[in-house]
Amino acid sequence: MRITRAVSFSLIVCLAGGILASIPDARADDCSATTDAAIAQAKVPHADTHVMTAPGKPAARAEMIFTADKAYTQMNGAWSSIAFSAQQQIDTINAAKKRGEQEKRTCQKSDGGAINGEATSLFTMNNQGNGGVSEARLWISDKTGLPLKSEVHLKNGTVVTDDFRYGDIKAPPGVN
């Protein structure tokens, strides 16, 4: 549920936020959009297809929907809900940014190509410290500034992928 969402999103947010704080000024602008995108996403309804693949194990998949005040998660065919606060998510993003200031990271912005017909910028972030993340990639829409896809490669070989959707996002039928 929220733990699944928090783990994947926090990994990206922590990595992105840490990069912003630790990259020399000449390259800081390369990744300032990652924190901006994470904060913008927290403020709008969106859906997420979350897939975690660990070496030697089958992929674990979850569908998530975030509305103004609730987060819904579907795992193994069943939906559940919990309270969601955009402000709490923004506070988490900002806290992750501060924590990340202590780690050595690099970031590079490049053309991300199109995702679902939408032009993107790709932000590739590498953690060179003792943290658990080796590399993260975040595709941000050039039009809206919102994340469209993220991919985190952990040092243990686990890959976490999130595909984000926006527009006409509603709570699943029959779930409170």
C-alpha cells in the first residue's frame, strides 16, 4: 500500500533531491527539474503502475491511484485505500533532498525521446556513495513537467519501474 509507494518514490526522490544539493553549481540546473517534477506530481491526481523485479524472483506488480486525499493500491487483484496528503509527500521530498546532501552523486540531463507520444527529458542520476541506489532514471514530460516514468537500479540487482499516468484519474469503483 503506502509503504510500496513510499519505498519506490522515496528512492527516486532521495536520489534526485540529494543530487540537487551535491552537484557543483555548473551542473545543478541539470537536475533541478527532478525535485520540481516530484513536487508537481504530489499535487495532482495520478496513477502508477509499479513493478519491482528482484534477481531470481518473479516480478511484483502493483497499481496505484492518488487522488486529492486518498491513495489506492491494487495488489493481487484487491484494492485498498489509505489517507494521502500532498503536503506530507512534499515534506518527504524536501526531507529526502536534505538527507541526500551528504552523499556523492552525479546527474545528467539528456533527450528522453517520446513516452506515449509525449516528448521527455531524461535525468540519469548515479549514487557513488555507500547508499543502496546505483542508478536512477527519470523521464519528465517537456510539456507538463510531470514524471512519466522512473527506473531505479539497486546495487543488489533489483529494478523498480514506475509508469505514471495523468488525466481522468478516479478512485477505483467500490473502494472507500
